[in-house]
Amino acid sequence: MKNIPYGRQEITKADEEAVLETLRSDFLTQGPKIAEFEKAFAEYVGSQYAVAVSNGTAALHLCAMALGVKPGDKVITTPITFAASANCIKYCGGEVAFADIDPETFLMDIAKVKELLESHPKGTFKGIVPVDFTGFPVNLEGLRALADEYDLWIIEDACHAPGAYFMDSNHQKQLCGNGRFAELAIFSFHPVKHIAAGEGGMITTNDEALYQKLLMLRTHGITKDPSLLEKNEGGWYYEMQDLGYNYRITDFQAALGLSQLGRAEANLEKRRDIAHRYDKAFAGTSIGLQEQAQEYSNAFHLYVIRVNDRKGLYDHLRENGIYAQVHYIPVHTLPYYRQFGWKEGDLPLAEKYYSECLSLPMYPSLTAEDQQYVIDRVLEFVDR
């Protein structure tokens, strides 16, 4: 029987050699590969600065810390995301508000965010964490205008979207994570993501002060930079100036990430080709697809469909060796968040989406034969 997961990493001989070369070097951590990876990634997304960290969740936490989230601060995010997009605010003692989604794009609806802001006194909310869900970029230009009106910062959760972009009102391409409209953006290097480093994450920004703060918070809040020290007792001397964390990435992870980054664009095109074949196969059926506006370019971390009998299709595919997945259970319905007063029925569009969504296999090494097998098994269930 087939064994087709929803996502899969691809490790090449070049990847293996890059890691082995680093393992044979003088540095396993805090060495030169990290800075090299940061520089290359910043160039890839078009940002001025990049900070590599241990994982995407650590990246979110550091962003919230760097922006000064404190107990009682209220921040808006989407319910259709991995829990970390909200948890990063809770880590700092903040409060999370959820804005419902657009049922066509599956993204947080900017109109719903506006309604939420207008229904509270100005100053109630401190920031917004939009998510480029499935790799479909949020219109950050529109969200930035709203954020500026209400004096809010933006953390772009772009874990699904390296290489994705939208066209702004001046018809300029705006890459996810380029720092043009969001103070900070974050990415993940989990094995099923575009760039697989085992674990790992990246923060990008154009703000030098935030960049310097992130560098310190990533390493326990400690600095050895002579220009920042209150005093200097010698070459060994360091100061802990803030309460940070050990959120560092290793050099061999950075080497693997750097190697994978070298073929990121080629793999992105493969993902888009796979999505196009799915689109073509499902056109004219009862299967619901994510809207793809022409002014956006999706990175297709996920390919999500909507069907009436999601559980039935999920089980049917598993019986045939296809391990589709569900992304995501609405965060506000999870037991932890229910204790803060959230309940089913609060965000009906997100909840309706969840009852119907299923992520089909999507990864660059998915063969045309295996994809056709997936398509056939989906259609035979939907059409029967």
C-alpha cells in the first residue's frame, strides 16, 4: 500500500555534506555558519536584518519580548493557526483576542480586525499577529494602515510563507518577511516547512534597535559588546542586562538551512506546480478551494480543501495510505484558551472552516504519479 504523508522533508547529498563539513569544523554552535545563514536569509526575503533561533515558537516569543508585551497587554491574532501564534503573547503575560477569518482566503479578516478595534476604546490593543496561512500572504499594506490608525505593532507569522509575496497598491512585489509593513516577521525550519533544518527559526526586521535587542534576548540577555557594557574588566567580561533565554540555533542546523535555502526557489516552483494540478483536478467539483487572488503569490506550505464529510474523507484516505492532516483546530476552542472565556460559537467562520478542512499531500518531492493517486482517491470519495 502507498505511504504518502501530507508533508515530507528532502535531504540531498549536498545537505549531508554541508552538515558534515560543519561537524568537522571548530564550531558546533555560536560559530560562523549562523551569521552566514542569517545574511543569506535576509537577502532572500529582502529584509535588512535576520536573527536565527532555535525554532519558530522561540522566534515568536522573542518578538513579543522585544516589543515589550507585558501582563495585561491585549493582542489580536487569528484562530486558524498553530497555537504558538497566540501562546507567544501569553508567555509574556499578555491577553489574546481572536478575529474571525475570511471564509474564502482562510486568513484573518482585516474587516473583522477593524470591527474588533472599533468596538473597544482606542488603546485597548497593543498589536496584531497575522499569519500567512498555507503560504498565502496577508495583505500587510492594508493591515499596516489599520495598525497605524490604532498605534499597533505587527508581528508577521510567515512560517508557511518564505518566498511568497503580494503586490502592493503601487504594483510593487512585497515578499513575506521583508519588513516593509511589519516590525518583525518570523519563519520556521521544522522538517515539513520549505527549509528543513530539523528545528530552527528566523526573525527578520528592518529595525536596528529591535535587531540588537533580539540578539541579546536570544542569549540569556547577556552581552560582551564593549560598547554596551556598564564597565569592562577584561576580555572574559560579560553582563546580563535583561532576562533572556537560550534560544540559539546550532551551526550544523544553520549549515543545513543554508544548503536548503540554495534550492528554495526551485522547490517553491514545484509546490506551485503541484497546487496547479490539484486546482485543475478539483475545478467544477463540490470541493471548496482557497481563494487565490492574482495579486498574491502563495508559497503553498499546505494545500487545503474543504469538504462536507471531512472525517469520512480523512479516514478513506488513511485506508488508502494517504496521511492527510487537519490545519488547524481553532485556537480559541482549545481547553487552555477556553479558561479565558472563549467558547465554541464565538468565531463561527473559523469553526465552520475547521469542520470541513483537510490538508492534502504537498511537498516538492511528491511525484506526479503519487499526486494523481491522491486526486483519484479524493474524487472517488467526493463523487460517490
